[in-house]
Amino acid sequence: MAIVIVSALYDLASTEGSKRRRVEEYLRLGQLLLESRHPLVVFAEPRLVSELAHRRRGFPTRIVPLPFEELPHADRVSEIEACFAAGRRGRASTNPTKDTSRYLALMWSKVALVARAGESFFADADMFWWADFGIAHAASAHPELTFDELLEAVQAPIHLTVRWQPSRHEVVDRAAYFRETSGAKVGGSLFGADRERARWLADQVAGEVDRCLGEGWPTTEEVLLGAVLAEHPDMCDVHFASPRTTLVNMLGTRSDPFVALDAMRTLAGSDGQAHRALEIALELEAAHRARRLHLGELAEVELYDGLLVAAWQAGENGIALRAARALEDLAARHRAGSPAGEALRTPRLRANVGLVQDLDAHSEKPGIAASLLGAR
């Protein structure tokens, strides 16, 4: 698969006179992109073009001069400012130094710039990856693979980094979702789309921009992407990561398992996607058993609790029974007064284990009882 990396560089600190990160620091952090062997497309304010061209040598490159005012969502700045003046900010965009109207307009433009790169450059490429110029500021390197190798290993029409699993239920009321969501749902620092799907993704984000401004609650692109994922889960391949583990977890959870555990709970519970929740639980279990992932005592309980619920709901009785046995083994290992021991002895978990064990004892599945309350 031929890959292109897409990014953008705008000196908002100078334009706004703010204390945000300076462009010189972005240029230093951007070495991860500038040294990639994959073709690179960077949209930049015209005065930065020559510096970027000087720093990027030896690999196919397009540095595209694009004034800020011509960015895909720059024309929404006045609407964002009107919301801010009325005291209306989504909870994910409450930092007045960072979350300015120009910053949001730039962030909202990311997916449209990926689509534009796919329509305009490197006709032989299949996959276009957005990577923030400052991604190296937060994301730790993968312990075994380079940045280029990670991108090459992912084969999916659309790939997103999930920070906090969105659900269909929470996006039904878009005004509340835009207003109350307090952090990233989908990471905006790294995502990919193939040439055929990039425009579709850009159109979906544009629709969410219209909705959030229509409701009067401007928020981050990471919240908007979360709404797209919630509405179209079958269109998107994902991995689960915090900003720090964006690259570390790209090919499977190796650290920060709590993001994946949250997704498992959400999908098995309010979203009713038991089979997808089961996939996540089995991936985590395999990584844990192979010692690629260390789980603390409480996280191990949470994993097998979620595995039992997801397997039961998905009709995988054998897996549910295996999870119940694992929970019994953990209960024997952890004393009642410990945090893990207390979690293992909650009425809900004990009822779930008993229900699954009854299935094994009687060789037929009882009706789903009120005691099967789902994941925590």
C-alpha cells in the first residue's frame, strides 16, 4: 500500500500574539514527519514554505502555500467568535489561550486537507495519513517499529485513534454532546483514510461543524470525529490509546489498557455491540497472556468481567464460562478486603458468574435474568 503523510503548519502564536507553542518548536518536533521516507504533503502559510522545503530533502514532497483564510473551515471563524462572545464553549474547548476561533477552524480543516491531498497529489498512493506536526511532543515511540513501519502495517479504508469511546446514545442530543463532552473522543493527531473514503470522512466532519455551530457550542475536531465514529462504527477501523500511547498501541494495546476497557464496556452496554466488545476483550486477554500487556489487579478483574458479559450477550457461551472460571480463580486469589477482592464480590458480578455457571450445570441457556446487569 502506497502511503502519503499529510500535515499543516500555521504560526498562530505570532498571528494571535498568544503564548501557545511557537512555530520553531513545531519545526523541531516535526522531524518525525520531515524524515519520513513516505511522500509528504504539508499545507502551510506562504512565508513558511521555503523553510519547510529546506528541511525536507531527499523524499517526494509537496509544500502547498495556503493562506489561513483559504483553509476549508476558515470562513467559520466569525461564527465561532460570536459563540465565544456569548459565553458558549463546548467543555472540550475551554482553554482561551489554546482554543481560539482560529485554532478550532484550523483543527476542523484537517480531514478536508487530507481529502484535498488525495484529490490533488500522488495519484499512485492508496492511503493518506494525517499526522500533527507536533505529534512527537506527546506520543511515545513504538518499542519495536518506526513511524513509517507502523503506518505501513495498518490496512483499513479509515483508521482512527479512540481516546474515549463514543456511543450512539450520547450523540442523539447533539447540543448536549457538543456542550458537555469534556475531552477528546477520537484523537486528531493521527488518523488515516484511503483515497476513496477521505472525501466521505471530510463531508461527515463538515456536517458536524454545521451542527455544532447551529447548536451554538463550538468544540474540538476530536469531539466532532467522535460523533462521526458513533454514527458510523462499521466504516472505521480503530485502535485505543491515550495521547502518549498513540503510536505504542497502534497495532494492539500494549499500554494504557483503560481506553480499550472503557470501549469494551460502552459497546457491550449502551451501544449494544456485543460482538465488537467481545473482540476487544479477546484482544486484551491475548495480549495479557502473551505478556505484551500488563494489567493491574483491578484491570484484570474488569477484563474478565467485561469478557463474560460480552460473550454472554454475543451468544458465545463457552467463552462466557471460561471468563466465569477466571473470575472464580481471581476471587480465590484476592482477599475480600483488597480492592480487587471487593470488586470480585459485588452482587452484580457474583450474579453474572452464577448465571453462567448455571448454564454449564444444566446444559441449556436460561433466559437473560435481571441479575445480568452488564459491564460496570
